[in-house]
Amino acid sequence: MSKQVFAAAAPANSDQRGAHRQRALKAAKVVLSDWTAIDCTLRDVSDKGARLVFAGATSLPEEFRLIIVAAETVRPVRLLWQRGLSAGVAFAGCEEAAPHKM
């Protein structure tokens, strides 16, 4: 059974992030524990996390790895929320060089 994680609703004019986010448009890949890769787009990023957008419906686990394609880096992340084709993640570890051929 898949567990969905949702953030509490906040007033439209509030921002509960602990770090300033920057708009981005970067190709990325979600890497699951069995090394299955799911293409996505990194749309917003901060020092603490990112917002990902998927082309189709995707069910994400609570923890996975995220590859930033252009930077050739990978880092562990934790799912904070998922709504529609978007998901918010928190960085859960250090950035490392990504393995090739992903």
C-alpha cells in the first residue's frame, strides 16, 4: 500500500520554507531503491530541497535518490508532499557524483 504525504494547508500569502527558493528548469531523475529511474523536471530549488514535476502520474516512496542530469550529481531526498504531477522533497544528505549511464 502506497503512503501519500501531504503538507498542511497554509494561507496563500505565507511561505513556510526555511530557505529561499530559486526557480529552475533542470532535467532530473528519481532513482528508486531497485535502480529504476523516473524522468522529472526540477522546477524550484533551495539549499534545503526542491520541487519536482513529472510528465505523468507517479507514486513516490518516502525516500529515494535524485539525479540532476546536467550537474551529474546525485543526492538522497525525503518526500515532503505530492500533489498531482508535482512533489516537494527535502535534501537528506550530501551531493555526490552521479554514476554514468543512468
